[in-house]
Amino acid sequence: MGRFNHWPAGPVIREDLDFTHVEIGIINACLLWGFALGDFTHGRIAEVYGYRIWLVAGTLASVALNWVTSFGSSLWTIAIPWGFNGFVNATVWSPGIGMLAQWWHRGQRGRVMGMVGVAAGSSMLMMWLVTGWTVAEFGWRAAFRYPPLLMVPAAVALFFLVRDRPSDVGLENLDRQGLIDTDDTAKTSESESPDGPFTAYRLLFSNWRFVATSQVKGLENVVRYGLTTWAPLYYFEEAGLSIETTALVTLALPVGYLTAPLVSGWISDVVLGGRRSPMIAVSAIISAAALVGLALVPATNVYAGAVLLLIGAFAMSLSMSSTLVVDMAGSKYAATASGVLDGHGYIYAGAQALIFALVLDTAGAPWQYVFLGMAGARVLSALIAWRVKL
């Protein structure tokens, strides 16, 4: 409600303020790069000072910055507070994953992360419906003011109902070591402080498999956020749909993101015995094929477009890269690892917003190049995953 709400509103914002594709891309990039910066920092801070308090503080700050953004009337009066919103909104990811990693063993994490994906997809679906209706009825500024208020009772509930780790309620904590600790290239000496501010980063960045997984995640986000950024504009402009119909067609994206994670988590945990890499490969191949289909099918064929968006989004959410890095780092550094991975993803996501905007506005290229570019990113991520045997 407090981060993705600008995407369904994007076509109306562009029309109302006469923004170019590049200006819309800048707004997207500010949000996504702000989120990336938050990813790189919030996980480690939460490991030191507490997951729960950081989650609540960031949620409330995001509500406030949504309201500030709603009063914007030019590119930078929207982009700057929206970038700060991305930074504070990032508290919901890596500290949340770090908290969950304290409560479940590796053999259960695929399903746990699957539930996280289902929750994220469900909220994205709810946001798409609520924001689309809010924009149509009350204008785009209302989408930044009222739906984000739903985050306040969620934050209050989390504060009172959730605890950071089992020892906080008198239970025994889990083994905190991860797979990465046994890697010869990533061992830390006994003299290093386990609570040192940079120990986790040294451990992660010295492991080449973690670095490679981070690039795969980045390429995944080129497509995940490329579709959510550009698909509404594509159907609004090229098919001449109303904002309500555009929201309904692109509703296939959150539906796909919602349904896949629970399936992939169960397959990875139960069928594949905790292996994550096969799901990464399957995700890349299927989504690449769907993106090629979007490039070939005319925008006016909205039914075929909706099906392809659904298949592409479903395939994207089959990937288990987020679970893989938690397995690597263990619960001890799970928040830092998930944050660094997700930070890479948002760096790539922000880059796509600008690159594809330049392709559309400056180069004057047809929309098909955008979808083919995304398909190429999926093929490249599959090649990296295969090469390093993630």
C-alpha cells in the first residue's frame, strides 16, 4: 500500500502533470534506488538493535512520506519524497526475513518464504484493486493518502503480537550458522567480533556464489518491476483502455505473484530436498517465453495479454533466490544477506526504469523492444545460474 501504489496511478499522474516517460522513469528510479539503499543498511541495523522495532518505525515513516508525496506538483517535489519513502519502506523486507529466519530451520524455509511471497502477492493484489478504484473515484493524490493508512494498524498489531526470536518468549534459539560459513573462501577468524558492523558484509561479499546470486536477483527485478512499471502504461496508451480497464488487465501481475511462491516453496523443500537452483532455472525459462509472447501479441488483444502477464508473473515468483541466500548466511546474518540481495535487485530495478524510458522516449523505439529486453535479462540470469551452479 505504501510503495507500489504509484504504479496503477502512473498513467493518470503522467496525464495530469504532463510528464514524459523519462520523468515517470525518474520517479520510479528514485523509489527503487531509495529502497536499494535501505536494503543494504536496514538488515544489519535490525540484527543489532532489533527486528520488530525497526519494522514498526519504518512502516509509520512510510505512511508519513506517502502523504508528503501526495502534495507534489512537479517532477522533483514528487521524486524526492518518493525516494525517501523507498528508503524507509525497505525496513519491511530484510528485517522481516531476518526475524522469520530465527524461527524456522532450513528444511522449512522454502515454505516459509513461500508464505512471505503469498503475503506480498496478496497485498499487491489488494493494493492494485484499492488504488485503481481510489484513483478512478478520487484522483491520484488520494492513492498516496488513504490506502497507506492501512499500514498503521498492521504495524501496531506486529508490535504487540510478534517477537524477534524464540528466546524472547522463553524458548531455545535455533542453530544460527549457514552454508556459507563452511565455504573456504568465506571463513571468518575467531578474533573477529560476531557483532562487528562490517563482519556480515565481508563474509557475504567474499563468497562468489552469493555475489552471483545477487546478480541473478538483479536481473529478475529488471522483469518483475519492469512489468509493474510499464505494463499499465503500455495498455493505457497502446490499447486506449480506461484506467479502470487497465487496472483489471494488469491485475494478472499480482495474481501471478500471489499464486506461485507457495508452490515453489513446497516443491523446493519437499520434492527437491531443499535445493533452490532448479526453481531459478525454471522461473527464467518460462518467464522469458511469456515476455516474447507479450512482444508479439498486439496490445489490443487484452485477453491474450492478461494471460501472458499472468504466466510471466507466476514464473517470476517461482524463483527461490531469496531463500537460497538465507540458507547461505544462516539465521545469524539472514537479514543482512536478504537485504544485500534485495538491494542488488532494486539497483537493477531502478536502472530498468530509466533505460526503458530512454528507449521509449529518446530512441523512439516500439514497445516490443521493452518486452524483448526483459526476455533477454531472463535468459542471461538463467545462464549465470547455470554457469555457477547455484
